[in-house]
Amino acid sequence: MKNDFKLPHVGQRIIRSVCAVCLCFIVYFLRGCQGIPFYSALAVLQCMQPYCSSSFKMAKKRSIGTFIGAFWGFLVIMIQIYVLDGQIIGTFLNYMLISVFTGVVIYSTVVLNCKNNSYFSCVVFLSIVVMHIEDAHPFIFVLNRVVDTLIGVFLALIVNTVHLPRGKNTDVLYVSGIEDVLLTGREPLTDYSKVELNRIIDTGANFTVATIKTPASVMESLSDIHLKLPIIAMDGAVLYDLNENRYLKTYPMSYKQAEKIMEILRKEDVNFFINVVVEDVLIIYYHHLENEAETQIYKQMRRSPHRNYVRRNLPEGEEVVYFMMIDQTEKIRGIYERLKTKIRPDEYKMISYESSHYPGYSYIKIYEKEVTRERMTRYLANDMGIHKITTFGSIPGKSDVLVEDSNKNTMVKELKKLFEPVRLPWKKEDTKG
């Protein structure tokens, strides 16, 4: 049995966390070993988030929670020492008092409209009144507890936001394939690629994807990616806005062209699906289901609100985005060879490829002759007023950047190099005279 186990990549978050924790201990020694560095390190690890925006949110939450918990912890110490003269410390009554004030701490976060901080507030409060009430100087601990946490929060924000000086090529449209470029088979996007790609997009990269799949499939496979630009789908036949759920551009074949294809396919006794776009809705017409792959596709895909399967013939006058056939590979090969003699390449574009989801099955898809990802990419670039395009793909000679191993986050790493190259202040860029 093949062992596919691989050690995961050591990401920047791990490296930055190590550096930040190390800085906590350095600061501890620089302060003359005052305070407890454990709390600084704990705050660092909690605030070290994948995105800077989430780090700032966590830092705010951690700081507010610390102040609330420290305030109530200080108040309980005052009650125990000065009002009750320390007589109940360590007794059952003491723990009942702490329990009641735990509720007060939580309620105060509700009153202050920061309910999400209740956990941190309670942790700080309990660490003060349970673990350190019997210290020689409990008030000093309260002060150090706040300072230690703020040191950790501050160091986490510094370490998480420091980067090498980089430029940003915002005048380029970056277009990546999905199959064998971003994703490998059914494997999900790696955590590194997900975090880094989102960061690159959020900082201004003009990035989108081009795929043979439908927009609905892209939504499912890249649901965690902050795609802002329209995507190129159906092998370049459509341009789809994921945010507005709109088909911005299509290159369909006319009804007359579709009639010719349907006549040929019926004579060959080939079952097929017809994909059309009507008022931003994808409708898939079919007559019946013949094989296991067709049945599985229908059962799985029809659940999506972005796909609408209708059992009927193509309505007269409707334009067709593409025809799709799927059957056992050997049978598809024979059909494809016969269709090549009947379908003219100067009128239609026809492709065939093996299915990655249904082993032993292959597809045939037929489009209007001018449908290509390159054509739709140029259309998108012109619409955006961009004159530079960089494409990422897995087929040699078809893209600007060849991605040979999608398992190693290659596409995202290459995108990072191209979009934000390191520009050291002492290293001048070459200029041509």
C-alpha cells in the first residue's frame, strides 16, 4: 500500500510565533525578571493570527478582557483583605464569593457590549483571585498581570505585521487555473495557500481563476478564498461575478448552431446535457440518464441553487453555452473520433478529457468555436483597463508560469514573488538607458 504521508510545511505563523515567544522572555529579562512571562507568551500565541486584521481583533479582545478581569480581581482582593480582613481566604465561603463574582465579570461584558471578551475576562479574574490571592503582594501581581498581557499583545502585533519591504504590482491581471494548479484532484486547498492567497488578494492583487468547471463548482472548491474579480468559467465561455451572482459575459453558440449539434448527436445515439444561461441562471436541459456517472452528476449537482436541471428539449431560439457528454472512457473515445469527422472545427470547439471524479469515465464538451480562456481573459483585462496579464497553468507552453507540482503551494508562492517582489532600499532596480 502506497504511503502518501507527508510532513506539513512549517509556515510563517509557526516561525513568527516562535520569534514572538522568544521576545517575551527577552523582555522579561530586560525588566529585571519582573512579572510572569507565561502570560505574555500566552497573549502572543492567542494574538498570532493568520491575517493582520484578525490579529488586531484578537489583540483588542484580549486587552479589553484583561482590563475587565483585572478590575474585578482587584476589587475582590480589596474586599477579602480590607473588608473581611483576610478571614475567609482559603475557605469554602471564599470560593462561593469568587463564584458569584465570576457571574459579575460575565455580566459586565454584556453591559459593556463585549460579550466575546467574557472568556478572557474570566481567565484573568480567576488567575488573580484563585491562584495569587495568598501572594505576599497580590496587588503587584494584578499590575504585572495587566502589563504582561499588554506586552504579549504588543509583541504579537509587531511580529505579525513586520515584513520585508515589498513592492506591489497592481497593474497586472493574474489568472490561475484550478485543476492541477491550485488544487490536486479532490484535495482541498492547503492552509498555507488559503491564508497567503487571501492576504495577497486583500492587499490589492488583481487575481482571478480560469477553469473548465461551472461557477457553482468554483464556489464549492474555493469557498474560503476572497475572490473579488469575476471568474472565467466553462473553459472561457462565461465570465461570472461571484459577488453579484451574475454572468457578465458569455460566448454562446446560436440556436441554429445548437440544432446542428443536436442532430449529429441524435444520429450517433449519444446522450447529452445542454447548458444555457437565461437571465443569470444556469439551466441544464437533459432528456434521460443512461449511465452511473450521469446519474451521480444529476443527484449531486441538482442540489445546488446555482444549477437548474430541466428534463425537456432545448426551447426554440435559446443560445447554448456548451454541450456535455460523459460515458465510459473507451466508449467516449470512439464517439469523439466519429464526431471529429462530422463537427467542423471552424464552427465549433470540441474537447475530450478523463474525469477525475468518476474513474473510468471521460467527458466530451462542445462550445462555440471562439471560446477560449485566453479570449475571455483579454476581455476581462480590457474591461478593467489592464494591459499586463500573467497566467498560471500546468500545461507546458500554455501559460506564463508553469506549475508542475500543485501539492507544494507552487502557484501561490510564484504569485507572491510576482505580485510583491522584495525591494530592499539599498538595492536599486536595473534601468535601461
